[in-house]
Amino acid sequence: MTLVEELRSDGIDARVGDKHSIRDADIVCTCTTSSTPIFEDSDCELAHTSTPSARFRLDMAELPASSLRRGLLVVESLSATLEEAGDVVAGISARELPETGFATS
């Protein structure tokens, strides 16, 4: 069962989308191994929650730093994030994100 199928079976309106379908989304979940952001910040202006989940190397980056910057960034572990989350580290390097002050879960 795919993630979308599982969410639908729980009564959640979930679907595989593209950058055009996320414009009015409340929640955007990304589960890729992309090395570059999969959408532009302007494609996702209204989304309240973005949940990148598959990043585990510094050369991976699903989200643009500007999208991360305008929200509350919550990480499980700051040290692991700085070692593995390519989009966060790239945002820090580009001075789009601060080096400290992330919320941890």
C-alpha cells in the first residue's frame, strides 16, 4: 500500500501532486531523494506545514531554503540535522537560515 493509499484509507484527502497542485495545500509532505528542491517557494505560498522526510545526506535537498525560512523549522536532533539535512545545511550556508534557534522535537 502506498502512503497516499494508506492516508486515503484513513479518510484523509491525500494525493500525489506536482508543483501546481500544492499552491493551495494546507500540508505538503515530500518523500524523495532529490538533490535539488522539488518546487519553488512561490509554488507553495499557502502551505502551513511541509514535512520533508527522506533526507539523510548533505547532497539531498527537497525544499527551497526560503520555504524553510518562513516557517517554524522543527528538527528531531540539531546535531543530526547539521550532519544529514542537505536543504537545511544549504540554507545555512546561503545565509537564508540561522545557524541556531531550531525547535527540536
